[in-house]
Amino acid sequence: MDQRHQSHHRPQHPNSNHHDNHQSTFKRDMDDSGRGHFQHKRFRPGHQNHHQAGPSTPPSSPPTQSLSVQRQLYERDFPLYKQPVEVGNFSLDSERRFFNDARQLRYYMEPEKSCPNFDLRDGYRGRFVKRDDRVKEKLDHILRWILANRSKLQSKDTAASSSPCALGVDIVTWRGHLTKLLTTPYETREGWLLAVTRMGGTLYISEVETEAARRDRENRTERHEEMMYWGYKFEQYTCADDARSLPDPGGVVNTNEAFCTVVQTRLAEHRLLFSGEVDCRDKDPKAPSPPACYIEMKTSLEISTPKQRSNFHRFKLLKWWAQSFLPGVPRIVAGFRDHDGVVVSVETYHISKISQLIKNETNCWKPTVCMNFCCEFLSFVKSVVTEDNPRVVHLFSWDPHRDVTYSIHRDSQYSFLPDWYVREMTSSTSRETHHHHPPQT
């Protein structure tokens, strides 16, 4: 929601203010239905250096690679993306405690009226417990899930592996980090930093807050803070705790609470395990099994002009599509609100139909470009991060109109795999954990 202006072209200064206003124009046609082969790398050798963290690069450092983000490089066949399979889920309670179950899953109750007049401001002053977003949880909740379900993962396809801590996947991360990668070729305002470490042959990817994002977070206006609440309030109007009860809009909105799915899939040759928060599920007991029964809830300003509709298609629908397409969530329920935070209409968007919806927009985003860039980035990361050591972190950084670059950090502030996880995963006697539960905080 908040827009971040930052740019850098050397990763040891990830937040310089230099801007490059170059933008390319691209063809309008969409093609997101094809299935193609993974093709050659879009890496650029030599014109930027990587280095150990420090003020300068030694002259003797060999030139290495960066990754271009130019959209036309990724306009090719849609890469193989296997249907995501839910391998588990977990819940976070009102105090952000982890539970290896679905206790926080909620059920969607369709509003009775097409114009429900939900007041999204209600409860903001007196019935709102806000999660402390200064606390950076990194991958900790996913790692707790992995430890609690390790035998389930390892029994699948790690029998042939020689590594004692092999998970049988190439990448472990949050869905939100992959969403950022998918939208990168079309992002013009917000850069990112992604820390990557390799352990047991698996790459773990965890976001690092940029300086620009930190400034934005610390300087949010009261209006912005309240508008962030509105999305959670819409969920409270439309979601119930079980399939036979009704929503309770008079209750407390507590953003510590979450239900998360854990899915496995494959993008080209990259085997992915990632988790993402799920707002609710279809209440029909005959609904398909997860993730196909899940529903994403959104709010957006009502659309009054053709220009607003075009912007909605070109910018907001890109992020909505990417977020739900990745875990295989098939539909989005959107509450359109006025400037006072009153929901005036509710619409359903089917993820499979969004590309058809945007096809007449000029210079619009293409799903194939998003997926091919993400695939290429993961290949780039695999080629760069070769040392199997949780104490070594490669920090990949990107800003709009720049290439992706990286820096290397050993025993630094960027290390993010906790000792309790490394210890448990590298213990040769460790099996399904019962005596060595990780800390809850």
C-alpha cells in the first residue's frame, strides 16, 4: 500500500537515492496458457562485482554476474509450474504462538446484499490489537513447521540423499517473497533485499527490510494506519470461526492471529516449499480439498472512471494475481469501498480468468514474464550460492530500473537460520521432534 522510493546499484549501499527513469514499452498481447521449456540464462557477467561486506571491492576480485530484469528477456513460453499441493498448515494465535494445526482457519460467509454497507472504520479505536511489525520473524514459523513435520517431508523423496538434513526441496521461503519476485519486472517504485543461505542442499530465502521500507513504516500517517486496518475488518465482516456460525463484526480484530498453508510445487526444475497466510475457505463441505477451497479477501477503492479501472487492472490485479496464483488459491473476493471506508459492492475474481480481464489494456503485465523472471532469479541464486553453510548469507538486492546484484556476508547481522533449527536439522539422531521444541517467541 505504501510506496517506497529507493534505488541502488551496488549492494553495499542498498538504499541510495539515485533514480533512473528509463522505461521500455512492450507489446499488449497476453499469453499465459502455454507450457514451455526452461531456457538459457539471462545473467550478465562482469559489469558489476560481488564482494564480501565492506567499503570497497579489492581490485583482485574476479568479475561476476548480475541478473537483468528487462521484461522483453522473459517474453517466452510459460514455464512449467506444477499444481501446488498442500503438505500441511499451521496457526498463529492472538499472542503469535505457533500451533501445528488449523485452529485459526475461518469460513467465508457471502454477504446477503450486493451493497452490504460494511463500515470498515468500526472498531479501529477500541477493538483492535495490532501485531508489532517492528519484530522481524524471518522464516521462523516455517522452520517450526518443518521441524514438526520433518519425517513427512523426508519420507517423500530424500531417501537417496546423502545429506543428513536434506528436505527434498530446493527452496524454502514465504509466498510473499515469491510474490515480490513475480511482480519485479513491472515494479517501478519499491526495491527489495533478499537474504539467501544454503543448508543441507536447500536454499532458504528471507526478506530483509530496506532502509526505505523502514522509513515508510516508521512514518506512516494515521490515515494510512487506519486504511491498513480496513482490510482486516472486511475479513471480520465476512469470515466465521466455523462452517455453521456467523461472522462476528463486534469482536476484536487481532492481526497477530493467522492461518497459513504450506505447499510444495515445482517451477521448471526448482522444487519449492513455501508458506502463505490464507484468509478463509469455502464453507461448503463438498468444496475441493486445499488449496483449491481457499479464498483470498481484498479491499479496494470503488472504481468510478475508465482511468481508475485501467490502473486497477494494470497494478493492483498484478499483485492480487501473483499472490494467489503461487499457492493455487483459485479466487479473490474483493470489497470495493468509498473514501470513508464503507463497502459499497463485493465482487469475485477467479484467478484463471484474470489474464482474460486485462488483455485489452495497453502495455499491461504478462503472467509469463512474471513466472519466467522468478524462475530465472532462482536459477541465478542457485548458481551463486554454492557454499553449504548457514553462517554465510548472500544478500540479493534490486531497485527499479537496475539489475539484481548481490553481496556476501559471513557471521553477520544478515544470518537468519536460528541456532535451534540448525542444531536440530544437523543432528544425526534427530527424527520427528518431540523433546526439542523450538522456542515460541
